[in-house]
Amino acid sequence: MIRKKTFLSLLLTGALAGSCKDNPKTQQQNISEPISFTKEAEGYLTKATGDTIQHLQLEIADDDYQRETGLMYRETLEQDQGMLFIFEKEEPRGFYMKNTNIPLDLVFLDSENKIVSISKNAQPRSLETITSDVPAQYVLEVNAGLADQWNLMVGDSLILNRN
């Protein structure tokens, strides 16, 4: 009888321990199909003079889930595509590249859609925080190298046309 109770106690303890045990491996989302780009807006990057720098097709991230997910798990982004993160107000912004597979340039914009800071060549899958130099309300992510190629500068603007 004691052996039976001991056995049942050990079995119950093992079952409880196994069901409560945390998996030491980091969980990563299993994406079976590529995530495709969904155009939700058009944007025009412009110089202070009004000259158009670049026309862009944009995906919009304007809620908590979309802002947290961003371009994670994407394998490609075309040269005329980007993601625009929209926040309620201007604040210092910080981003990281967890689960983001492509290098990006981050363009921080104020409430008037003027570029206030640019962070170039954010490295894929990095957990290093990328911050705006000053408060920003919008953040545009494009392929790394495009900020230089387009000669983007603080003071340039984004004109946004949402679908």
C-alpha cells in the first residue's frame, strides 16, 4: 500500500512538474508562407523646395499589434515599398530588429511629416534599440541604403495619401 501511494505521488509530482516546466528555448513564430506586401497608402518623399525625391507604396502600422510586428518575418521589400508606423503623438521612439530578416533604414518624422532623424542600416535580427534623436510621431522603414541613395536629410518631408 505504501509503495502504491509512493508511486502515485511520484507520478503526480512528475506530471505536474512536466506541465509547468518552461521551455528554455525561445519560441519563434512558425511562418509557413511568405508574408506579402499589402499596399495601404502612397507616399512622396519631398525636399524642402517641394521637389519629389521618391514615390513609395506603403503598408501602414497604426495599432499596437501592427507596430509590434512591423516587417518581422519578411524576406524581401521592393525598392519602392516601405512601412509607415503611425503613433498618436510625438515622443522619443525606439525600435529593434527582432525577427526582421532584412536590413533597413529608419526615417523618423515629426507631427508635420518632416524628417527629424535618420538611422541607417539597422541590422537584421538585432535586439539593439534604435532611437530617434528627437521626438517623432511617424517612422518610415525602407531598405537599407535608400536614405543615402535618395540623399534624405533632416527637413525633408513625406506627403501621405491613404487608400
